[in-house]
Amino acid sequence: MADKKVNPKSREQSKRLKSNSQKQNQNGKQQKNEEGDDGLFGQKQGKAQVEGNQFQQFYDYSTLELKDDYRERPILICPDGIIFLETFNPLYRVAYQFLISIGEPVQRPLSMHKFTLTKYSLYTAMVLQYEPKDIILCLEKLSKNKKIPKEVERYITENTQNYGAARLFLDDSSYYLDIDSQVWTSIIERNPHIKDLVSQTQFNFDNIINQNKELRDIQKDLQSFFQNIKTENNQQSSKKNQKMIVEDEQDDGIPDKKNKLMKNGDSSIANYDDEDEEDSDDGDDDFVYNFIMNNKTKRSFKRIQIIGDHFEVTKAVINCSVPLIQEYDFENKSFKQLEIELKPKIKVRYYQERALKNIFIQKKARSGLIILPCGAGKTIVGVIAIERIKQSTVIICDSDVSVDQWRDELERWTTINKNKIVRLTGRIVDEWPTRTTDEPIIVITTYYMLVKKREDLPPTQIAQKSKKRQYIDSMKERKWGVCVIDEVHKLPANTFQNVLKQYKFHFKLGLTATPYREDEKIINLFYMIGPKLYEENWYDLVSQGFLAKPYCVEIRCEMSQLWMSEYNKKDLKTGKNYYRGPQRELIHTSNPRKFKTLEYLIKVHEERGDKILVFCDRPMIIDYYGNILKYPVIYGDVSQDERKKIFNLFKVSNQINTIFLSRVGDTAIDLPQANVGIQIGMHFKSRRQEVQRLGRIMRAKENYDGQYNAFWYTLVSKGTDETSYCLARQKCLINQGFKYEIIDEKDLPYSQNPQKFKWMSQLDESDYLYTLLMNSEQNQQNGKMSSEEESSSGDSSGSDSEESEGHFNITTKAANPLQNLALYKETQLNKY
């Protein structure tokens, strides 16, 4: 029987497109390929760029040969390492569970997901202890391809040849590396600088890991699925053949297409039975129960003690394509156990169980990353991991609010004694009576507290140490079993990257919903913590009711005449934009037409009984709007106590239904009642911020019936840089399966019939713009702009600082020293 192939017409179209593309390249019209979305850890995926109707880069998949029963298989494997997954296939979840462990998700729209194989994704598979040949066997069973492309098999083989070659662990305050002798020699040759960081021991052995039987479960699922199909199809075939014999003379002479195919021996279902029989003859039916093991030569391992920077050593090992397993054999340690148990009321969801299963393999804890959407219960995973290991723990958070939330969650879901939890922040320091003993404890602190520089005191002044300093010193001296790093995407920042170097942890678990960094440093987490152990798909949890279903809208607002003239103003000497950077961003963010839209949306949703969060990076803008509309505003200078009062009133009463938030609201606020988010200002193209802000309204809502139960609005000024920022941010969510609708502000009711909306507030645009620009320039001269990393780390007082300008208070123009803006207001008034 002829092999199934892609439609010949598609092949001809492919050839024409490819030919046209080559001609364009020869004529010198070739452009650099557009950079695709970053992979999860910064791996750039080549992506076709469209110029007119032609592709600058084209992959011809028309030559791929497909199995006869390809419709039953969920994935298509391409020679370039791209894997497509059908979400409508009955085997979708089985295939997703497998692919997320060996590949990086690139795009995940509703019907078709796109994965790619990288050395880092295969590193994850190796850390999960999947045998390389088992990976290929699973791909063969799941794929539509008659044969896996040789390029893919070769890539997998090359990047898994060091499977089981290295392991890192902590023992007696020193890190040790168990590694294959030949591999270590090769690493030293390529990285001679690490010789001074290590010391070889006399301990030698021949194996460090055993195979993980995880793929056995996947293979059993596949075997069961195809066996059921075989049984059902045999029954249907028997019934339909009998029906054909009885009714053959009564029909119109054209039998049912499916029966006809089966009768002619050309049915994919009938052929699948034959294929299984052929497989059985070859002995492949035992595929589920008999693993094909690598025929490895006997290895010789050596144990290396790391006496210097262990990050440099792990980085060198990983960069040499050696999968480094960072594990902790916690059950064989003689430490005092933390008195903590889970309460019976805790309910663990299936994806949380899956994440925990990948952490605890063969009764050992694997260090790595867990990636779950906002509101999906990452904290629960961390709490259960702490309870399972039962040893002294440090939890690192990004803000004081998050510290309090972790303490509350521990007390809510476990039997931990309150005295066993110590909070250490700039705002509060709990008592730690057992600090000088080896009694197990849980310390919850912030990134900032662990990296803050403190002067060393001479021995004669030890008694003068502050309580914070004493706690930090005790933490450095103590042996820690567990470190949970919340919002772990912040860790690679220059400010925080040395946090884990100062403390020794047996097991490190990183939690995040947004594994994105525009500086591409997210890849550093591989050697700082470990690989991605598990990641769940956003839209799968939305469709199952674990998360809210958001209605995402971009509303495009015209710039007012005054605002647009200032935005496009040119410098007479240079011809460049007069306003640049923060001031230019301030102008398009503060567009008065956005204010009208904002007021209208708040009115509509408050009448529905919704709870609303308004986001903006500029505290001065939300402060201005909050004063006009009489809503509470939370930004960096607002105390923690005041924040708690506002949040509590928002949660439990109708006294506060709308809160204005600066960037401090992007993470670490738990407001399950919020179901409307309105974004009027953004941090450029930050995907992380877009996902985090949407996550504030994604908590599961009651009475979910499949309809939209959350609303996400982004207000954008037309004709400005904001449109390109918004497009880049939305692309990240669209790749997660979300849909965006674009609405023009002119189509909203208040623009169509302004007479019915006379109640809307009116801004004095000239005074408003003058005030904003005056404060912006003054703050720049005072050096009040700070970095993104500081925006959520907290300051010495425990409050979160802002990247943008702080609270403003200007009385008169005469009192302001800025001469170049002193006459601005009068000039604009005369002009208009």
C-alpha cells in the first residue's frame, strides 16, 4: 500500500514559494529573519518572516511520509526539530505530558501547539532520568510520521550521550560533584579556569543513577488507548460487514465510504490492525513492558569537591552539554525533623501532583523549576515539598506582602506551629528563640534582605549587632534542607544573582508563572537552581475551570490635540524628538482620552457588581486620577498597614470596589474577588508584566459555565510607541491560547452619544500636562528613577520602591526651579 503523504498541491505551492524566496535572495532583497519568540530559557526559535505574501525562510514539510493511521496520532515531527501537537486529539494530554518533559513550548494556541527540541529541554528529560532510547520510542508511537526524521534522532542522540554522567549534592557544608571521569577530563580541557575551584577526592564508583520508570506510564496509556481502538473497531467492522451483506441490494450501489475503504482493504483503521499484527510479529508489542536499555560501556566515576564558586563549576558542566542532576537524598539524612504535617482539608489538583511527582523521583528531591500559571496554586506545591522533606527551610519572596501570604498559607494548609515560622523583612523581624540551636525552623524573607550590604563589625562590637544582622549571620552558618524561591525569574538579575552563593541548601525549588526576561538571563537558572521540572498549559486550566476565562480587549484611544502636538514636538537644533525616554512615555500614558475610557469602564463594571484593579507604571498618573474619581491608590510610598486595610475592604465589603495600583501590584497580591483589570500604562514590551497583571484576575470564579467571567482591558494611545509595545505583549498571551479583541474608542457609547454622558469628569488638559511634565523633569534631575529590579524588591523600610516617579506635591509655578518649563502653561494657553 502506498504511504500517506502531504497533499501534492501543497507540495507544488511549497516549491513555488521556495523558488520565489530564492529569487528574492539572489536579487539582494533578502532580509534578516525575524526573531521568533524566546524559548522558555532564551532559546531563539527561527521563524518565518512574511514580506508581502512570500516567506523569507521556508521549511518544506511536503516530503514527510505519514503512517496509514496518522489521524489517530497526535504529533507531527519535522526535520528541523519542530513538533506540532493537535489539541483536539484524544491523546492530547498524554502527548503533552511527554512533550513538556523533552521539548520547549514555542506557541500554544487553541488547536495546535508548537514545541521545539533544544539541548536544554533534553537536559530536563535527562534530569528526570528518561532513557534516550525510550524518548525515541515514545515519539515513534505518538507521531504521525512513518519514521522519525534522522536529523531529529541524531539531535536527540548527540544531546543525550552524557545521560547519567554527573550529579551535584551538598554534604557537610561542601558541594560535591560525582562525574564520569572521561567527561570531567573533557570539561577541564574546555574550562581550565575551574581547576582552582575544585579538589578531587579518592572516592571512585561506576554508577550514579537508575532509570526513571516514568515513561512506562506514558507507554501504558498509549498501549491501552490503541488496544481499545482495536477492540471497538473490530466490533464496528463486524456489525457493518453484516449490515452490508443484508442491505447490499437495497442501497444505491454506493456503499458508505468507511465501509468501502474497509472492504477494499484501504481503511486506516483496518490497516492499523494489520500494523499491530506486524508489530507483534516483530516483538514490538512488548514495547510497553520491555524497555530498550542503552548498551553503555562501563563507566568510571570520580567525586570532586567544590572549594570555590560552585555556580562557575555547574555552569561549565552544563555548557558542555552534560545534564547535571542536583538531588537530595533527604530520607537518609539524620537531621532533626520539622514538626509539620498536611491538614486533611488540603486538596491537591492533578497538575500539582504531577509537578510533585517530577520533584520527588526515587525518594530523592530534584532541584529545579516549577512553572504554573498565576492563580494555579504554585504556593501549594512549595508547601507540600516543605512538608515532605521536613527540614529547616528558607523561603525567598519578592515583597513583604508575599512574605505574609506565605506565612498564612503555611498556617492554613499545615499543622506548623507559629513559633516555627520567622519573618525577616525590612518591616518586621519575628522572634527566633532557637537561633543558636539546631532546631528546625522556617525563615521567610525577601531578596533584598539577603543581598543588602552590611558593614562587618569587629569582635568587640558583636553585641551591637542589630537583630537583622544576627539573623543573617545565623542563616549563613546553618545547614538548610530546603530553599523555595518565589518569583524565581527575578533571581538572575544583577542585584540578586549572588543570593544563593552566600547560603548552602540541599534542595532548591524555583516557582514562577512568568519564565521571561528580556535580557535573556533566564537561562542562568539552569546552573543556579536546575532545569524546568514541570510546566502546565494556561488554557487547559481555563477550560477545566481551574482558572477564570478572561475576555481580553485592546481599546485604542485617539491622542488629544494638545498631547499629540507635544508628543511629536521636535528639537529645533537636532530635528529629533524634543521629549525622549520617560517623558515621551509619560505623555502617551497620560492621554486624557484614556481617562474618559477608564471612567466609563469603571462605571459600567461597578454597576455589574464587579471588582476592579487599575494598573499603571506611573504613580503620579494614578494618584491624579484617584483624587479625581475618589478611589484608593497604592504605590511605593503607601505603608504596608494601609495596603492591608485597603485589600481587606476590597475582599470582604463593597466599600471599596476599585483600586488603583502602580507596579507594586504586578505580583504578590492575593485578591481572588478581582475579576476586572484595566491597564492604562505599561513597562514597554515586558511580557512578564502582561502575564503577571492578567494573573491578578485569573483566580477561579464560582459558577463557571464556560463563558467569560473575567475582563482584561488595555488602553492604548493611537499613533504612539504604545501600539508596538502592546502588540509584543499581547503576542505572548495569544501564544498561550488567549484571544484579543480590538475596539476603537470612537465606537464606545460615550463617544457616540456624549449628551447622555455629561456626568463624566472633565480634565483641565493644559494644567494636567504641565503638572506631569514639571514633576517628571524635576524627578529626573533629582535622580529619582530606579531600576526595574528595585521596583519590587522593597527598601529598608519594607515598602516597595518604584521605578517611576514618586508621589508629587507642587504648589505654584514660581516655587519650581525648572526654568525651561516655567512658562510652559502660559505658552500653551496662548496657543490654544
